[in-house]
Amino acid sequence: MSEQESTGGMPDTQFAIQRLYVKDVSFETPNSPDIFKENSQPEMNMNVSTKNNKLDDKVFEVILSLTVTVKMNEKTAYLVEVQQAGVFFIDNVPAEHMGPMLGSYCPNMLFPYAREVVTDIVTKGGFPQLVLAPINFDAMYMQQQQQSGQQKAH
């Protein structure tokens, strides 16, 4: 019996990470060294976005962008921007599953690497360690789909 017969005539889905890399990173401490004297509770704001590029017939680049801004007493303590990227080989995935694969599954794989970059650079910048909480990329993808559907309806 062939592989296609054993899977009901459907070819096997293939997925492989070809490369993971930091595409861009930036760290700013505009108010140092004075900010180190502040004793207030830090306030963090984080923006997350993803995008993807088709590199070849079955090869895609997915980029996870994180921007973290931490303020103390209304002054920016630091700003971190990270673009963590990956090149993924994806074959035999039905068209209706490609959106969730590129918009949720791949970013979910990239997030631990981006989080590590943020943690390291913040610590090297002289600030207490910052470990970002997990992100629900499934919910984020669904929200983006709903927003784009509402924009098309208007």
C-alpha cells in the first residue's frame, strides 16, 4: 500500500524549519543614566505584529516583530525592537490552512527566540531581567481576520 493510499489519497503534509534568525534588533535608553535613579514601578507596553513573504513555491519567510517600551514616571526607560524571522518549507497544506500556518503556527515557533533576545538585551542594557509572557497567536490571528473582514464589509 502506498503512502497516498494510507492517508486516504491525500499527500503527506511537509513542514520544516530551514533557518531561524534575528532580522533586526534595536535597543534605546534615551534617559540613561538618570533613569537608573528612578524608583517608580515600570510601565510596559508591547506591540506585536507578524508578516510573511513567499520566497519560493513552497518556502516562506515569517517575521515576528516585537516592540517593547518601558516607562518610569512618564520617562522612557528603554525601547526594544526585535524582528525574529524564520524560513519555513511548507508543502501539501490545504490553501485554507496556509493563513493559520503562516499567521499563528510559525510565529508561535519564533516567539521563544524573540523573547530570549529581548531578555538578553534588556539585561545587557543595565535593567532588571524582562521575561515576556506567552502570546496566544491563535487568538491574535483570529482577531486580525475578523478586523480585515469588517474592513472589507465597509
